[in-house]
Amino acid sequence: MKVSVNWLKDYVDVSVPADELAHRLTMSGNEVEAVDSVGASWDNVLVGHVLTLEPHPDADRLRLATVELGGEQMTVVCGDPNVKVDDKIVFARVGAKLIDGHNGKARELKPAKIRGIASSGMICSEMELGISESHDGIIVLPADAPIGMPLADYMGDTVLDITVTPNRADCLSVLGVARETAALTGKTMSMPTVEYSELGDDINKSVSVQIDDADLCYRYCASLIKDVKIGPSPEWMQRRLIASGMRPISNIVDITNYVMLEYGQPLHAFDYNKLPGGKITVRRAKDEKLTTIDDVERKITSDMLVIADDSKAIALAGVMGGQSSEVSDNTTSILLECANFNRENVRRTSQAFKMRSEASLRFEKGLSPELALYTLRRATQLIVELAGGVAAKGIVDVYPGRADRLPISLTDVKVKQVLGIDIAQDEMVMVLATLGFGCKVKSKSELLVEVPYWRTDVSLPVDLIEEIARITGYDQIPTTLLSSEIPQNELHPMLTFKDRVRDILVGCGMQEIITYSLVGWQDLAKIGAPDPIGLINPLSTDQQYLRTSLRPSVMMKIADNEKHEPGLSIFEIGRTYLKRDQNLPDEREILCGSLAGQRTQRQWQLRPEHVDFYDAKGVLETLFDSLGVRVNFEACDDATLVSGRTAAIIVDKQVVGVVGQLDPHIAEQYDISSDPVYLFEIKMDKLLPLIRSMGEYSRIARFPGSTRDISLLLDIDVPSSKVQDIIEDTKLVSEVALFDVYTGDKLPSGKKTLAYSIVYQAPDRTLTDKEVNKVQDGMLKRLQKTLAAVLRQ
Amino acid sequence: MLDELNKIKDSATLELQGISDLKALDDWRVAYMGRKGKLTQVLRGLSDLPIDQRKAVGSAANDIKTLLEAELKGRQQAVKDAKLAGGLDAIDVTLPGRPVSLGRLHPTTQMVREICDAFSAMGFEVVEGPEVESDYYNFEALNIPKDHPARDMWDTIWINRDQTIPTLLRTHTSPMQVRVMEQRQPPVRVVVPGRCYRYEATDATHESVFFQIEGLAVDKGITFADLKGSLFEFAKRLFGAERKVRFRCDYFPFVEPGVDMSIDCFVCGGKGCRLCSNTGWIEILGAGMVHPNVLKGVGYDPEVYTGFAFGLGVERILMLKHGIDDIRHFYANDLRFLKQF
């Protein structure tokens, strides 16, 4: 809402500078986004009076104008053919900063010779003053403009651009902002004086209004003004409309807009002669059509409220008028509507047609039905005064929605309960009174507060408390720390778990990423991810579905980064969203990581080496080790990963995830050029319950262990994990390390050797060689029996 | 027997003089005093001697052992000293060290933790909630009925609109206020980090996906002054004790009174610059006292209980703290960006 300070001054004494007023409005809830000065740059620009106009000796289209500036006369070259002797115009002296029509930039006016005649100044158009983009001729000021007055004093203004919050319909008006200004600066505001003569016939002879659907229309007021002359509105009104961001159109339309801006209540003017019999019905639409004033034929449905004449809809209630009854240049009689409609209905209708008009924006925020009559009288007055009309006697006022509002009880206890401080009763009364609330003292500690009709947002004691706090200033309230009991905190296992996993992976040198949870259909389809949930209003096709897998997100980030990173090691912990019948989706936490490119950077002590499967697996082993979980890996298949280079991650016999080499065909589809790329994925919700909390500690071994190295010859396709399992399950074995794997010429084909270093240890004694030999022999026998492994000497 | 002992002593002493490295010294120790060492064996053989000799031989053997141990110690020290006397070869200490690969948390995660930690220290519990929400939790239970103009404050991405349970991507973390209160009785103190979504075209300052942190405290006797105190404390912890903090009136349907909290601009110190749009202040978060309708909706008696709530944008705070000019960096995940945090 753009508010002219000059306009505000009609109703309140603005006693503080505009910036200070803007600050106070902002702090109390009406945020001022900008303070624009109209005329701040108008130095050396004044009101002039054209005394004579002579032809230019050397140019047919130019004239020489002599201008009186109040004790001083100047003659300048003038190119506008419409300038007349005796016009009041805007004169710029040399040194004035004017807007250049060619590039829109400010330029200082210099003395010039035009076709041989010296010209020290110029007569200005709106564009040169930066008031509008229009170059249509020079500005002609009203005849009473004081000659020689600086233009900034005559028509300068300051405009406050206020972001009005959705609860404050009343502040979408000059009077509302004036009321706030008064309360914030300790002044009293006045209302417009509305007086006019009703010289016409009784309105009831010419107009009748019927409300069929009182649930959607709470009040309908109408006045009738005959013998109006359509023409431009006065210049002062146009200026205020422009300052408020509206375009002047004609006196009638401008008056309805002006009064809407002033009171915050929309109005609509019908051409009375186009309403058969002057009959107005307010009703739900039948399935019918209406061409609105923006020239669009609209199909209106039975849930929308319309204003109708005898036979058809003539306006969409609260949203936009219809063409058939629109005011035109030939209009002579106006039926002026000022009504109150159901806010939700106006909002739905305006949304259905994507028409957010100034009217609908006000109605949907909730206006008081009381406002309609005051507003209608003000607009009728202005039409009588400015468009030469004759008002009919009386006003039609159909008001089925009258409702009394009960006073609100405000106790000291409540104020203290919410704000934490005591506020004296007389102080509360004073603040509330400046805002128009009526206060009755019920007792020393209780007020009964009448809410003024325009404050549709106030209905509870806390609403009043906010009024008191915001006008007094939030900075007046002290700061205290929470002193109440600290609730018992529950630990949230998944949250803690996610943080733990992130920290471990970061410790393993991996970089965390956070990607969009919205992806395109193709992103998921390429890897055959489960069917995703779609959005009905996506921002783009790339973000049309909730992901059912993190793999595409991670792969896309490999592709984005591989060009500038020699090695990549990234992971994300995020949600996937799976469909669930009759319920919100199943949101599951997934860990997905990927390694690609070089393991080590090029460095004097290191040779650049490519990552391989065991890098990815090493990270996972460190992860599980750190989580205190025994993990197994078993070869498996996965559609995204290369067969034979993929392992299921198994904890407690349950598959919690997978690790493997990304299928190069799939990599290519995600524009990844690195090869190979390794990927792992863990279902965090499956893993979490398998994590044991830290158990009791075990004693550090007091007796030395005995270390034996063995080398086993076995078939090449026996998984090392099976050997390891047998060794680990052997009595007295406390540590096992695989320190060599060999395949090659020195062995029979199809064979390999695995070399283990094994520590045997007992908690209560030093083991003898004999004991160790016995245990190891038994183990070797089992290895031979189950895996055909032979001890290699 | 005593002769034999003396021979051992002499040969051991002699041998010791010739040894100049620590490994050989240990071998020497094993050869004489180890489990199968020469001196050890003599001592083991003591029991075979007649009683009258036992004492003398035993005592002599122990003296020799003490002597040899002392000499060994002296010799070890001499060897170590000799080694250090020659000095160690110099290396180029300016050569780069062997790299240890370093990972980092995403800056958003870091900031979420920093903020949650600040509130945990004030007794707030961290909880999470669903990102796909019903219209009820996202709007209605928060005092934002259907067709209310306040809905314009949250441009919404919908999953379905017209079915019995309209669902959407939560536009804020506030629905968790309701979910948490439905599940427990006061006192309540929680913070809720999480992803939120808005139907908003992405540009340098707008993202359709972002992280928010919600806070809620409800109990008997919680006041606006407590809200101010808690959030001022938080702002000073996050932005520095020298920052000025201010509360101004603002509107959110689920709080009353409503608050917008700002800090003085750390670029211009409040004089006015581009960052603060010449106001001298930077908006940090929205807050307020929990609206009685919200409390009533979850079965809390607003005459008995009061509370405050707040919500802040994580990326916005990161951008302010680090002077990041484009919000899109957070989801682009360019490692050249991420590695800076």
C-alpha cells in the first residue's frame, strides 16, 4: 500500500519527519519498505505563468514564451503547441536536474541556443520531472497555483510504501494509516467531513436491492447520482492516485478508487441507465456467462456470488464489474454500490479467475460491514462535488448480516501472563483509546474493551495485548531467561545416529552433500527406482517427483564435480519418499555415498592411484567398526551395479545396504565420465536397531598372546570371508589379519594363497606352545574339511 | 662354582665393552640374564649345591647380576648418547607433509548443528518431522483456515489438493509444533530442524527447497519477556555479543503477539548499506507467543499455559554470516564451494 504523506496530513498532524514515521510504523507492524520523495530533486523548478507567446523567428513549430515567475520574467523557446497564454506551468531554471527522455537519466539543465535564440530554462512535462513516463505535452497546473512557488512546495510529496500484513485490512487505507500515525505520535486523527445535499427524488422509487444469499453478502448499500458529467478528475486527485500507484481514468472511476484508498472499502459504479428497472439482486450464479470490464468472457459457476439485474449477472461480487453496466463517457446516472461480501467466497472466486484486484485483496482480508455506509456517503459526496451530480434522496441499505460484537475482558493477570510485566491500567486505556478502542473500567484489575468496527482482526485478549505492546514498543519489554522447569529430554535415536554416521564418514575423508529431494521422472526411471509421488504444481519437470532413491542425486553430483576434482568422495544422508496407501508417505532415511577418480592426489611422496572397490569397502568397515557392529559382505547382484563387483552389506544376518562398482552404462546415462565409480547405499532405518549401545568394557589382556603366521592354499573362488569366519570362530583366537593374497605362476592354476597372522590369547594364563599347536591343528583340519584349504609350508 | 661365576662375569663384562648397538645389547642380556642365560642357569643350579655352599654362591651370583645389570644400563645410555652426539641427518622441513584426506560436513548441516546446540544448551530437545504434510498440520491447526489470505504468505507445492486429506510439501517446520504438542503434555521445549518447500522460482535469493529450524516452548508462566531473553541470547551466541538485537511487531497467524527479530547490520554497523537495504537492520527470524487457538487445538488450556515459538531459515543465516551472495550454492554442491566450510 502506497500512502501519500500529503494525503495523511488531511487527517492527522504529521509531526515527525517521514523517515521517523516510517520507522515507527515499521516497528509497530506496518513495515515501510521504501520512503519515496516526490519532488526532492526539484531544485530550481517553480510555478510559472505564461504571459505571452510569440512566434519563433526561424522555426515554424517553435514559439517564444515569456513566463512570469513572481517578480521575474524569462523568455524561453517552447515546442509544445498546446501551451496557451495565461496557463500556469512548471518552469525549470538553468541548474535544474531533469530526466532526459532518451535515456531516463537525470541531467542538469544548461543554457542553450535553439535556432539562434538563447533559452535559459524550459517548460516541463511530467516525464522531465520524473512523475510519469508520459511525454504527452507539458503540465498545466490549476489556475490557483501560486506563481513563483517552488514546485516541491506546491506539489512535492512523500510516499510510504507499506507492506500491510494479511490481518490488517484496515491499514490498506489512508485513514487506517492515519489512525496508526496518530497513535504512534500522540496526535488525534480526524475523519473526512461528509456533507452533501440530496436534491433528487427518493432513491426507493428508482432502485431496489434484494439479497438472495445472505450467507455470502452481509450488507449492500447503494446511492444514486443523476446528471453527472463524465470527464477527467481534478488534478489533485489524479496526483494522489498516481502517488498511490493507480492510473487516473475518469472522474467517476477515479472517485471510487480514491475513496477505496481512503477508507479501505471497495466501491463499484454502475451505469444506472443500463440496469433495467434499477433492480439489483445479489445471488449465487447460475451456470452463466459474464463479460468483465477487462473484456474477458467468463464462465461463472454456482459457488460464485454475482450482482445481477432482472435477467443476468452484471458483476462478480467483490472482484470485478461487468462490461454491460460499465460507466462510459455517455453515462449520466450512477448507481453506486458499497457492499460487504463473504471474504472466503471473494477469495475463491478471484483465485479461480486469477484476478487479484484491489477490491478482492481488501474483501478477502475481512472488512467490517459497518464500513460500507460511511464509505458510500463519502464517495457520493465527491461525485456530487466533482462530477456535478444530483444525489437521490436517501440510501438503499440492506443489512442482513448485522452482528453485535461483545466487549473483550482484559485483566491485569492476563497481560502479565503474556508479556511478563505489569502495565498500569490507565496506560492501557490510553494506548487503546488512541487506536479507537472503547475502554470501560470494570475493576481495578479488569477492563471491558469495545473493539472499533474497523478492527476485524481483534477478538481475543491477546490481540489487545499485542496492540498495547506494539504501540508502547516491544523494546519496552524486558528480557528474561526461561525459568520454568526443563522438560525431560528424550534422545532421538535416528537424529543422533545420523549425526554419528556423518561424523565418521567425514573422518574417513568424505565430503557431505545435500541435494534436492525433488527430481525428474527420468532421473529415477534410469535406474528403475520405485514409482515416485508426483506434485500437482511442480516448479519444473526436473523437480516434479519426490525421490525414491538417493542414487540419482549422488550420481548427478559426481557428474557435476568430476571436471574440476581429480578425486571425489561424497555422501548424503537424506530421505526417500515412498507411497503408502491412505497415509502420508513413508519417509526413510538413506545414506548414499560414492567414490570416483583418484584416491590420492599427485604429490611428491604419493603416486596418483585410482580408487577401487576396497576403498569404498574400507570406508564402510571403518564406519561399522566405529559403530561397534560386526559387518559381513556377501557377493550379490544389484541392477545399478556391476555383477561380480557388488556386495550386500549384512549385519546380524540382515541386509542393510549394498556396495559395488557403478554399471558404466548407467554412469553414462548420468553423464559421468569417470570410470570406475563406486557407490554404496545403506538403509539407516534398518541399521539403527542393530546398533548396540556400548556394553560393559572387557579387561585388557594381562597375559601375552602368541602370534602365528599361516599361509593357506585354496581354490581361487573361495571367498576369503569364509576362511576368516572359521579362523575367528576358533577358540583362543583373539586377532586375525589377512596380510597377503597371492595368485600367479608359482601356484597351480585355479589356486590362491591367503596368508594370515593370528594371535592366540587366554584371559587367565600364558599359553604354552603345546596348547597353541593343538588349537591351530584343529582349526586347520576344519579349514581343510570345509574349504579344502591346505597349509602351505 | 665361584670360579665359574667369575668367568661368566669376566666374559660378560668384556663382551659388553665391544657392543655398540641397542639390539646387540639386548641379545647380550638374554645370553647372560635371560630365561636360559648363563647366569640364570647358575642360579637355577643352586638347589643342587650342598647347603653350606648355597648361601655364598647365591650371594655372589646375585652380586654379579646386580653388577651386570648396572653395567648394561650404563652401556645402553652410552650407546644412546653416542648416537645422539653425531646428530641426525637434516631433512627439508618445508616439503609438504603426507596428505591426510579431509572430509567436511555440508555448511547447512554445520549451521543446523550450531543452532540446535545453542538451544539444546537452553534445555530444548531436537526432534524431526515429516516433510510431506497434510493441509491440517501445515495450515489449519496453525490457525490458518482454508481461503484465509494469510495463506498467501506460503506459496505451496501440492501433492493433492482435493482429496479427503489434502497433502503438500510442508512450507515451514511449524507443523511439528502441533505434532509435538499432540504427543505430550507441557512443559514442552523443542527445536525442529528440517527441509521445507515453497512454490517459488529459484534465483540468487530464493530457493524452492530450504532448511528451517522451528522452536517451541510451552509451560505455565512463559512470557514474551522470556521469548525476548531466549532469542536475544541465541542471537548473541550466533552473531557475537556486540550485535544489537531488536524486536518489531509482525504477523503470523499462529502467534500473538507476533515478532520479527532483526540484528544490526554487521556490514555497515547500522548506518545502512546494500545488505540491509539501507535500513541498518537484518531480519533473522519470525517469532511470537503461541496463539490461543493453536493451544486449544491440541487440548492445552490457554488460560493455564502460554508459550513461544519461532522459526528461522538456515541458509539465510549462513548467507549472512559468510557473505554468500547466491542461495543456489547450497544445493549445487560444487565441491569448490563446500570445501570452504
